[in-house]
Amino acid sequence: MSKPNIIQLSEFDITQKIIESLSSICTRAVLFSIKEASKDATQIADELKISISTVYKTLSTLEDLALAEVDKYIISSEGKKIKQYRSRIGKVEITLEHLEPSLNLYPNTQNPKSDS
């Protein structure tokens, strides 16, 4: 079996995955739209003027990377259970030194997790 090259190794590096994800303006917009208040996907889509499918895909990625979480569930007037998401991140710093990225994530203290 051949030794993986640097590109292949970076695909499995969580820091690299987070940096790549945050390079998308859409991802950053979704993440920081839920920084101060929990919102459901429809609210985010309406606020940012992007498709609901893009919001769901972005939220899924953010959850996988532990950058966002389901804060609480609400019940709609139709009786549907709706997830409300919040950002776990309040601030992000990415630095590059000697071709190695350094990622500093700071917790979101503006919206402590609710008891649901």
C-alpha cells in the first residue's frame, strides 16, 4: 500500500475541513446568522435570501464539524417538530505560518444553550 500524499492527508484533517468549509461565504453567513439567536432553516433562508436546500446542506456540514448544533425544537401550528439551530462559535481566527494553518475557535457566549 502506498503512503498517502500531503493532499490526501489533509482531506482527513479536521482543521483543514473546517478551514475549507469557512472559506465559503454561504457557510460563514449561515453560521453567523445563528450566532445571537437560534433560528430554523426557513428563517435562515429568508434572512439570507438563499435556497432552503442550501441552508439544510450547510447546516448539516456545520453540525458534522461541531460548529453548529440543534439548540431546541419547536412545534409548528401544523404539529411538526422544527429544529432551531445555534452557532457554537463566536469567533474564528485562521493564521498561516510556514505553510501550516492554525485554527482558533472561540465559543459562542452570546447565546447559551437553552434547556429543551
